[in-house]
Amino acid sequence: MIVAKRQLLDDVRNLQSTHIPERRDGEARAVKIVDDIFVADTCLDENLKLADLPKYVAQSPDAMPSLRLEKDLSTMTLFERMEGRIDQSEALN
């Protein structure tokens, strides 16, 4: 996942000058990495550059994350964060 995040951040930098952390250590590291990816996605979306990202593909299905990995990422925590962001967005509007 870290390689994928690094590639995404490189592509984001090529599209705009947004700084997003490249390394996250400590507890809940996977959750922080996914949160950084959401930040990159949000920045691109807000600047109408999301469609300018290259298309990403896997060389084989074996190279794709398993469902177990998704579960290990504390999916509920991610949904709670997304819900919080949606609530903040709605409060601003």
C-alpha cells in the first residue's frame, strides 16, 4: 500500500503543488495512510483535477489487496472519519 500511496502522491504533485505527508509511523499507521489518500483525493476533487490522474491497474489479481486487508484497516474507523467529514461539509453549506 505504501508504494501505491507514494505513486499517487507523485502524480498529485505533478498535477498541483499540494503537500501530503509521505510517511506515517506509529499506531493506526494503515488508517493514517488511507486518510492521506482521502486528503489527496479531496484536494484533486476540489481543484477539478481528479479526472487528470492516470489510470491505475494491477498486473494480476494476485497483486491486489485481499478482503482481509480491508478488514484489518479498521473499516469502521474509516467510515466514521468519512461521516465526520461529510457532517463538517454539510455544516459549512
